[in-house]
Amino acid sequence: MPLFTGHSRHDIKTISGQIERNPQNVHQNSEVSEIHWVPSEIVTRDLADLFVQLRKADSVVFKILSQSMSVQDAREKLEIYLNKKESNCFNPDSPFTPASFNVSECSNAKECIRVFKNIIRIENERRTGFSALQCLRNAIQKRDLNSISNAFISEIISLLHGINGRGFSFSESENEHDFFSRHESFINAQAQIMNDKFSSFIKGTDPSIVYRQKMLKKRILEYYNADESNWDDYQWHLANLFRSKDALSSVIHLEKDEIAGLQRAEKENIPVQITPYYLSLFNPDGRDETDRAIRAQVIPSVAYCKTVAMNRASGKTMDYMGESFTSPIQGITRRYPSIVILKVFDSCPQICVYCQRNWEIKDIEQAFSAQSRLDSAIRWIKNHKEITEVLVTGGDPLTLDNKSLDSILCRIADMEHIERIRIGTRTLVTLPQRIDDGFLNLLKTYHRPGRRELAIMTHVEHPVEITPDTLEAVTSINQCGITVYNQQVFTYYNSRKFETAFLRKCLKISGIDPYYTFNTKGKEETADFRVPIARLLQERKEEARLLPGIVRSDEPVFNVPRIGKSHLRAWQDHEPIMILPDGQRVYRFIPWESRLTASDDYLYTDVSIYDYLKRLHQDGEDVDQYRTIWYYF
């Protein structure tokens, strides 16, 4: 079957000849975009203005789209054009390759060409049910802007800038050949930028935060007519969880949107649970930069509550990760050959709004741990000798008392084939009082170097969560010979420039090893937390890379429903295949086992980069710092 079906070979040669005779159309377009392609201008321009910039970004592409007789005609001509562009990228001596193309721009151009080819492929149009090419052609030929958005046009313009070697803005000095002097200057500048950003963040051990927490703790104890001995008792915290707007507003100032969210949660019977300890991390006078991430984690928004209620009413499953699909028996989730998840309790001391398992996490008073279900799950593990590792989770297993935990750990440890037991808990930041002598003795009992490892998996989201109490709890665990690993969820509230890098630095110096950085799940109800994949990739390349290797030991991953973790730094595991009218990229994820057996792919619709940048801009962030985000795929 011929590659092109709408043109004769003579037509194809004619198009190629036109490009050969007009090299300025290959890389040096007749019109150069006037816009400095920086986010601060992108998010403030109207659609009509961006449409003008589209033509200036690549006049050849614009001409092909405006004069094409059909979508297929446009596709074939664009393929010829892009193939010539790609050929020139691989041939730096080509007379059609501008001398200004440095290795960075050339590499970026190759990736942008690949993405552009992906989004005009018929296969991908069929897979996604949408044609970006048809949408773009219609908009250009009919001057109909109703079917597109600023976000869509911004993605296309960015790709065209990248294809033409204008993705980055390097200064003349950066193109000098004196590598060593330039390198020294560069790394000094980057270190200064990082340190300046770090100085703008704050952690929970800062004296101002410690004092504020102390004062709010006093107010909480007065509210409950309690004392220090109560505060040190984790059972007291579990018995006095904050669950309602009225209770919370008795000790802190709530913002209007928070009040509305809590009222909606009560109306829709959506459980809210905040430990007195975690509430003490709030700014009592209202939301500010130091506690915005803290509040967002536990106070549901109106949008969240509405979506959860709609899903319930429609009967739509909220099991986004498809855990029921990978559950051979109740209480067990298995997606890999050697490790299983054992869910021993279906509640937590504190309920996080963006929780992966919000579909099965219950109010602590309604939660239970059915002994028969647990017995069956443990027997299943015992009968599967290929299992070498068990992640004990839930809910949060440390909601259980030490006697119950001992019973579970003892039965798992008795299995000769189990080499590692991991305990997943967030109590280090939500209820550090839970790390008591009884629990530490359990760790010492079942951690046997050379025979079996016991490890703690925790979930620190923000530096303010690392308080003196958390530091003490982590230190006591470390002193038992136990490693504490962190699994961060990369959300809007910790995604600002160098914010996660600062968290890693705080974690490592506190005795916690960064392990995974998870892209936020694509759950509809957690839209407020979601961040484009491109931002996580950018963070890894431009911010984490400035840290010592032992500090940036976490791996950025996308936890694909049913499939498992996909390493985001690997092109062979995922690729963008479409850009939707609202600017959302559609990614195809390939299962980890695809080299071993025939596998199905998974399509994921991401957050719009444009919308993310606009939100940052509205929140006062300097979005020009994120200008390269478009070129992470």
C-alpha cells in the first residue's frame, strides 16, 4: 500500500521540489513570529491574536492548511513537509538547515516533528475520536474560531516554533565556544536561582511555624477541654476528629470557598476527617502561602463534592485505578509478579481529598476490618510462593492498634517466601503520636537484616508537614534500622518552580528517602489537583537535576489504571497522540509487560498546559519561568 493515497507520484515530487527550491520555507519562514513565546503573553492574549500568531509561526504549514482541498490532501502535504524537516535535523550539513540551529534546538525539533506527525495520523484520529488536523484546517479556511480554544492554538504554535528551531531563547553568550567559562557561569547562576527560590519556602521546623502550631494546639485543646496528656495520646486524636464546618470554624478561620465545600460535603454525605494534630498545621487566621497545600488536602471543594455525587447517582465506578480488575480475592491487589497489596483497614485517621481509594475509604466510625476477609487474603499470600513482598495498607493500617498489627505482621513474617514487608502509613504527618513504643517494638521484632526487611512507606506532600513531631517520629523509626520512603503525589499545590525540589531536600535531611513522585490520578473529581505531565517532566529535568543524586532518588511515574507504573522519562512507555479542542493532550501508555506479551494500551487525557499556566498566573506566579513546559512530552 502506498504511503500517500491522495496524490500521484508526480504530485508528490512537485511538492518536494517546491520545498527544495525554497529552503526558506523549510526552516526560515518568510514571516517570523513577533510574539516572544513566553507564557505571560500567551495567557493574556485573546484567541484572535493567537490565531494571527499561528500564521506567523510557520507560513508554510498555514499555507498548506489554507489551500488544501481536503483533510487528506492537507495530511499528505504536511507529511512531506515534516519528513523534509526531519531529514534536515539529522543532517546538520544540509544547506537547508540554519546555522543558528544548535544541538538543543535540533533535538527539540525532532521531538516536535514526531508529535506533530502523531496528531495528524489517521490511526490516532480514530483512537481518540477527534481530528486536530480537521479542526485546525476548518478554523483556518472558514475563519471559524468557535471550535477551538486559546489552549489548542497555543499547543499548535508551540509545536511549530519547536519544529522551526525557535523553542528556546538562548543568548549569544550561551552559544559561545568557550565551554568552561560558560559552564561555570551557568551553574553558578542556576545555583543562585535555586537557592533564591528555596529561601521563599518554609518548612514545619521553622520557628514561626512551630510557634503558630503551638498556639493553635492550645486553642484546640481548649475547644475539647483537654490537656497535654491527651495530645500525646493518638487514641484521643482518633476520638476527636474534626468532621464539620461548625467544628472547624470554632478554632480556625475558614475561607468562603472552604465553607461552601464543607457544606456541600455534608449535603452529599461525603466524609471529612482531620486529626486535631494536622489541623494545628493550619494558619488559624485564614489560608495563606504556608498552609494552602495543607488545607487543600483535607477540605473538599464544591466541584469535588458535585462530581462525587454525580458519579454516585449515575452508578459510575470511582475505582479509577481498576483495582477490582486486578484483585484475585477481596483485600488483595496484584499488578506485578512478586508484590501484592494487602488492604487491612478501610479508613484512615485523616481522609485526603485526592485519595486514590476515595471510592472505598469510609468514615472511621463506619470502617471495619473483617477478620474472615483478612484471613482469606493472608491464606492467599501464603499459597502463592512467588510473592516475595507485601505492602500492608488500606486505608491506613496504623489506624489499628498495636495488638491487631502484631497479629497481621506475625502471620506474614511466618511465610518463608516473604522477603519484605512494607507498611503504608501517613500517620507520620497526620498523627505522629501514633509512632509509640509499642509500634517501634513491632518494627524491631519483624525487621531481620539478611532475612527480611521491614520498611515504612509514607506520603509527605509539603515541607510544612515536616514538623519537630514528625522529625522525632521518623528518627525513632530510623533508629530501629528501618528505612522510611516517601511517595509524593505531584499536585497543583506543590508544583511551583523548585517547590518539590525543596521538599526533597527537606525529606532527605530528615531521614526520609524520596522514592516515587506520582503524577496526579486523572480522576474527574480531583481536577483541582491535577498537573500536566509536561510539568512533572520539566520539574525532573530543570529543577530536580540541580540537586545531588542522593537527594533526587525518586522516580517520576504515572500509575496507569490496571496496567501499573509507567516511567515518565521513557518515550517507549508513553507518547502524545492527539491535542483536543480544549488543549488537552491525549497520551498513549504502553504496559510494562508489552515486551513480554501482547498488551493493550491505555489512553489518558491530560490537563491543558495553557489552563495550568493561566491558573498559576492568576495565583500570582511568574509563569515565564515555565516557558519550556511545552516541549516536554
